[in-house]
Amino acid sequence: MKSHVRVVVIGGGVVGCSVLYHLTKLGWTDLLLIERSELTSGSTWHAAGGFHTLNADTNMAALQGYTIRLYKELEEITGMSCGLHHVGGVTIATTRDRLDYLKAERAKHRYMGLDTEIVGPEEIQKLSPITNVEGVLGGLYDPLDGHLDPSGTTHAYAKAARMAGAEIVLRNRVLETNPRADGGWDVVTEQGTVTCEHLINAAGLWAREVGQMAGVFLPLHPMEHQYLVTDDIPEVYNHPTELPHVMDPAGETYLRQEGRGLVIGIYEQDCDPWAVNGTPWDFGHELLNNNLDRISEPLDAAFKRYPVLGTAGIKTVINGPFTFAPDGNPLVGPVPGLRNYWSACAVMAGFSQGGGVGLTLAEWMVEGEPSRNVYAMDVARFGDYCTRPYTRMKVTENYQRRFSISYPNEELPVGRPLQTTPAYGLWKAERAVFGSGYGMEHVNYFAPEGEPLFETPSFRRSSAFDAIGAECRAVREAVGINEIHNFGKYLVTGTGAVAWLNHIMTNRVPAVGKIALTAMLSTKGKIIGDFTMARLGEEEVQLTASFSAQSFHMRWFQQHLPEDGSVSLRNVSLERIGFQIAGPNARDLLSRVTDSDTSNTAMPFLSCTAIEIGPIPALVNRVTYTGDLGYEIYVHRDHQVALYEALKSAGADLGLKPFGMRAMMSLRLEKSFGSWLREFRPDFTPAETGLDRFCNFKKNDFIGRDVAVAERENPPANHLATFVVDVPDSPESADCVADEPIWQDGKVIGYVTSGGYAHWARKSVAIGMIPKERIIEGGKFEIEILGVPHTATLITEALFDPKAERMRG
């Protein structure tokens, strides 16, 4: 074993071997993979080996497609067989909601280049004669689905990496990982110590333990998972072709052919977390005890769905552990707070996602960032709120929901409430219906008396539709109040603060007392944040951005902080909270609670002012996401309740009403305002989204400037546009959410980034990415919603206050 290498990969499962191969593919060769036992000795060896492209996140689905297409390349490179069986697969729907979900997924695939189709019960019966289609409404067929040999595939990755110069050392457990002053790592193993520049944790079942060696907790947990292998079944081995996979979400089962029999796997509700106190180091090529009682109910359902199981003997029962993150997606990328420490963990679907994970991490390390938006699996999407017990609870919930429908308006209950503000009790008294993001409770809407404190999950207009509409009208016609705790807030101070922000942000830091809107770009010019910068003093700036991106943004900040100590950075998201007030009566309300001058002259649009509200010191930012006249009022969390009482008392005769995030997202559509991870995300550049108007090109050194300048000279082909969609005014109607295909002239030419119903304008609205030359006022398009085409008319002016007279007045 070498004493010094560029990269050490810990873990010899399919993911570790994929990462090793992809690093060699991108040109790095001084690589070492260390495995405590043999290759595949964790979850890989007992995996069922299935692969598929279906994933709610489009970029994840695309990476799964990449993974599946990669296997033939591996076979050609190595001469080894991956045991590929491209048999196709069908996911069946027995309810309208499930069919709606599959139609929405099929719609996404239209612009992703995935060749899937919705099929009826008769077609499903032809594809899989052993499937009882009683009660089946339809299904989604994917010809790319299939299965492979887990061991053969892993060894093919390993051989390809070795052929390119990588080294693999087996039977050598890692004992310590110690950071070095130069940013590298000393990896202490049973066979000696190796120094590396980069360390990758791909330890699978042992990723938690390996992470602990570096002082970090990676939010993942192993779950027991069982599948059965049957004896030979005549209806199977006499079929002229290999049978396709069948997923029956309602029955919590998946099925595929295995030789002359079948494999039936189950994601049951009565599930068990494994190794709660840590994975034993000596665990390896053994299985867990069978627990057929735990899966008796879904097995009964499987016997009805696949009658041939009723006479089939059981050859083998496999019960083994797999690791999951709280949302089921992998944990990939640079681990926040550590230098040159990378995660490639929690890859539950290793043979669907392993290739994409390997490619993503290799691009990140070699080229500085991935080639596509991988936020859905970025390890930085979770924060410190993700404790061990919370992770275990959410992983269990995710396992139970493996085959559940993912509704666009659904809020999952487990582990809540976790974080709240002092206003939480006030909102509960007002009949708030809460959502949760990044561990924090926020109000979605307020339920009228007599209605349940619960929003019905739906692909169509929900039970909250009327209540949300009333909140929107209160803002537009009087004044609304909304909590602003769910913004990420950062205080940047020091002699180098302004210069540093001018380097990492596209816009110039404004003068004292002013606010500037800005993007933050990656080195390749992709959007990694949209911020508000409020200049509080000569050496003090408050940044405001998405609450859910705190760890993501803090990682970037810390990677780029100057080493001379001239910049101090503090995350004040939980400390500095408050409310926004918005609507035509907002100025009158603010004037009633302070002695300060609140006129448009004293507090113009995009200004920040320190005032006192009674005895409460406050910061008022003249800006609002509603697009109306509005103010964001920040106070210390200890003063939040007092601030609310002051505003509530003063606003009683002004029509003051609370509103939630559902109304906020409706109001912003009327202004064509973009949203983080929808319109503003690492897929896009400023020139594609309109954020280039917040790029100050007179600055010569902001990160990503060269790309942004190049796009001024050669504009990108696509751009965001807003559409009014012709949707019937009915409770059964469905509005756009995101990822619906946009059609023109019989072809898919774009896709929706976000959408919904604009209650004040009383129109269904979508924002989407289309070719720039097609952006013409009044242009006619079609947007496919749940499989149904709807006429969409392009608009180039905002539906509300197109000249921004209310917002600026």
C-alpha cells in the first residue's frame, strides 16, 4: 500500500468502486480504495440488483438513466459481464391519485428524453401475464428498467478503475482519519497510514462510523429490507421472454423474474431500523434473521396480485440492511465544515444511482462542480437539526413511504414540530395549518372555523384553496402579516466584509442604509443563490436568502472566506426573526407603531432602517416578496411576540390579517417572481433567468463573471417566461406545480419551473423555461397537466402592478 496518494476512497461496494472508476475516467489516477473486507461486503452483495429511472427529482432521474446506460460501457471496457437484463418495468396504479402521479412523472420524461408511456390494464396483462389486473387503472411502462448481477457489476467498476491505474487494497480496516494542516488527511489503517489530499467516505453501512472518525454526523441510518426468491414456476419459465418488473405501490411490493422463478420484495409499514447504536465492524457476508410475520400483510396482497405465488415454494428469504437518508436520496459532495472530505453515502438504490453518484462526485472533485444540478442529493441539504434520533425517525418514515404517492402539497408528520419560533403558539391560536422546511415549522395557511387543521394532499386544488384565496385578497386589498423566520440570514462584518461580498456576489454592495438584490454564482456561472444584501453599516451587511439552503450557502461562504481574518460571518437565521407586513395599508400600520418617519422619502423602496417599535429595537427592510407595498421587520427572537402584539393591536381597523406560505407563493406568481430551486437553481445561469439585471459587470472579479459576460455576448438559447394557463374554475382542476412539459407546434419545447393559482388575479399561472425566440406577448402554447393538454398564453407583463407602482410608491 502506498504511503501517499491523491485520493483515498473508503468502501468497496458498488458506490465506492463507481467513484473510483469515474475519477480515473476524468483523468485522476493516483487513487487508492481501501476496503475492510472484500468488495461487495456491505449491502451490495445481497442487493436484489434491480434498476429503474423513476424518481420525483428530474436530475436524479436523469442520473439514474446515465447509470443504466453506463453498464454496457463497463462491459466493453473490461470484458466482464454485468449480468444485464433489460426487461422493462411497469408501475401499476389502482387509484386515480396514483395514476395522476404516474401521468405527472410521464410528463416530466417527455422533456428528459426518457421513453416511458402510460399503459392500460390490457397492455399490462400482455406485458406480464402473471399479474392480476383486477382493480388496476393503468401503469407507467419504462423499457429501461431491469436487473443485473450486483457482484459482477461491482467487480467491473473495480477492474475498469484498476485498468486506468487505481489501486484497491482489501482486508484492511480504517482505524482513524486525521485532518492535516495542509488540508489533506492521514488515514490510519490496519496495514499502516496513508496520506491523501482528498478523502471520500463511501463506507455504506459503516459510513456513520467512518464519519465519526472525522468528527461529523452524516444523517443516514440502515433499515432491514426483505425479499423472497421462489422455486421454479412453470408460468414463469414457460413464458417466451423474460418477464418485466412489476411494481405494485398499493401492495408495497416489487416483483421480477429470477431464473425460472421470481423475486418478490417488500417495503412494509411494520419496518425495523437496524444497528441503532452503530454497525458492527465484523458484520459482512451474513444476513439478518428472517421476519416473515412483519411482511405477512403485504405478502397476502402480493398473492392476490400475482396468483402464481400461491403455489410456488420459497427457495430463499433475504433479510439484509440498506442505508437511507431522511428523504431517501443519497448524501453526496463536500461535507460542510471539513476540508477535502467528500461523502458518497446513503445510496439506497445503488444499481440505479451508483453510476450517477460516481460521475457527480468525480466532476465535483476534478472540475470544481457537477455538470448538472444535484441539490437533491447534496449532503449539504441537511443541517444540524438532523440529529441521530430525528434521522432515524425520518428514515423510518421514508422507508414506509417508499411506494407512497408524493403529493406536491403534502407535509410529512414524523419528527414535528422540531424547531419553532416564539410566534408558533400565536399562530396555533389563529388556527394555523403548518408546514415544515429544514426542520423549522412555518404557517402554510389559516383554516377557517369549522374546517379541519389539515390540508388534503392532492394533485388538484386542495381543501385549502378558498382559505388561501382569502389571505391573498387581504394582502392586496388591506394589509397582511406573515412571519419571516424562514429566510436564511447571515451577518457579515469586518474590514474586509464589503470587498469579500463584492467578490462572491454578482451585484455591488450598496451604500449604507440601502438594499441590493443579487445572485451568487458558481465558478461555472450557475446560480447557487439569490440574496438580499442590506448594508447596515460601513463594515456590516445582512444577507437574506432561502432558509433551506443554510448549510449549502455556509459551505460556499466558508470555502471562500479570506484567511487574513478580515471577514466575520455569523448565521443569525434562528436569532434574527420577525414579520413582514404587505398591502396598501402597510405604511399606515408601520407609522402607528413607531415614532420614526415612515414616508416614502424616509424609507424608500430598497432601503434598510434601524427604528424602535415601542421599546423594541428593529431593522426594517423596505422590500417584499409579495410584490406589494411592504416591509420586512427584523427583531431579536426574544422580542417577536411583543412585536406581533404591537402590530396586531395597531392594525385591527386597517384590515390586518395573517397569511401563510401558500398565499405568499400565489402572490409572487402574479409578479413573475422566481423561487429558489425552481427558477433560481444550479441548472440555470443569470442570463437564462433574468438575474443578469442584478449582475454589476463593472466589477472585474466576482465569481462566475467570465461566464456571465460571455452570455451577454452570446445569449443562451433559453429563457424563463410566464404563462396564463386555461384551467377550468373547478375544485377538480389541477394547476401547474413544476416539471410539466410545454408544447408548441406539436413538439415539447420547454418545461414548467413552477406554477399555481394566482388568487388575486384569478388566473392559473406557470413560469417555465423555453427557447428565447418563442417569447412573444400573446404566444400560444400547450402545457400538459396530469396528461391533459391546456392552452397557455405567454405574458410579458406582470399580472399585478406591472409598473411596480405599489411596490415602490
